[in-house]
Amino acid sequence: MNNQFHFCNQIPSYDTSNVFFARLGRDIKKTDYVINSLCYLLSFPGYFGFNWDALFDCLRDFSWITENKIVLFHEQVPNIPIKDFKIYLNILNDAVLDWRDDD
């Protein structure tokens, strides 16, 4: 896995006229909460299927978001089962790589 993630001690600030910023809170302990939160925060379309495959598909599209830069910020690493956490990180990584290929 390439280093697609940036770790920081503070919530970064961005000009929200240029950046779509989504922030997930602390104490996430359920995989469903990660998926549901991302659906809400990133305004996924109504056809979103609430599973890993659907998450990957939506993270690679974003045709409904006008900003060119999208930041997903976790206040704390989700405390979900390790198997799900690995899947989640791989999905995020692959989505970022996919976006980089398409600019």
C-alpha cells in the first residue's frame, strides 16, 4: 500500500469553497457506522448499497461533488474489526490511486 494517508494531531483547515471536507468523529466501533457516516457526509446517491463494494464505487465517482479536492478526516482511527479495517484502508487507498490516475 502506498502512503496515501496523512496523519496529523489537529483538524486541518481548508477553504471550503475549493475543498469538500468530511469529518468522521471519535469512538467509531461498528463497521456499519463507518459506511453509514460516509454515505451521509459525502452525500452518496440514493442507489448506494451500504456495503464495501458500493463504498468503493462511490469513492471512485463523486460526480455530484463540484470541488476538485475531497478530504476525509477521521478524528480517531475507527475501532472496527481488523478484517473490516483492512478492507476499509484498501478501499480508501485504491480510490485515491484511481483518482490520481484520472486527475
